[in-house]
Amino acid sequence: MSMIAVIATGGKQYLVKVGTVLKVEKLEKNEGEEVVFDNVFLLADEDGENVKVGAPVLEGAIVKAVVEENGRSKKVRVVKYKRKIRYKKVFGHRQHFTKVKITEVV
């Protein structure tokens, strides 16, 4: 039976299990390299039995993943506008991401 876990990376939390593919904040790893997430907040069986909750993290629990891709997301358009004073500013932003596939939950 596989395990599920709640991990933290890039200031966000994700619920993962083996085979999950995630887009996370940019990690300094190349494609094909292994990543180890050690900020594990929760471990449980897939059916909800045998739940372990950390305070705040579980000691000795890790989640391993492989980097599949490094890239940039679609452009987000930002508009600043003030009426009556002829002020309008439009600019865009593309966020960097790393796509990882979870290989092991321990």
C-alpha cells in the first residue's frame, strides 16, 4: 500500500504520493537529478489509516523526486490604472518553475 505525504517547498504545501507530478517554485537542480524534500508535515496510508503528524515537521521522513523539466509559466499581465489622470501602465511577468515527479515516500 502506498503512502501519502504533505510536503512544503517554495512557501507552499503539497499533498503527494508516488507518481504525482508537481510544478513547484524553481529549484537549483538540472533535469534528471534527484531532489529530496525533508519538510514533511504529514504521513499516512492512502486509505487514511496510520496517520503521523509532525509538530511542525516529522523527523526522519523524506520524499524523493526526480526533476523532469525546468521552465517558465505563461505570462501574467499586470495593469496599473488611475482614472482622470491619464495614468496607465501594463507589464508582464513569467514565473520560473521546476516540474518534479515523486518517486518515493519514506
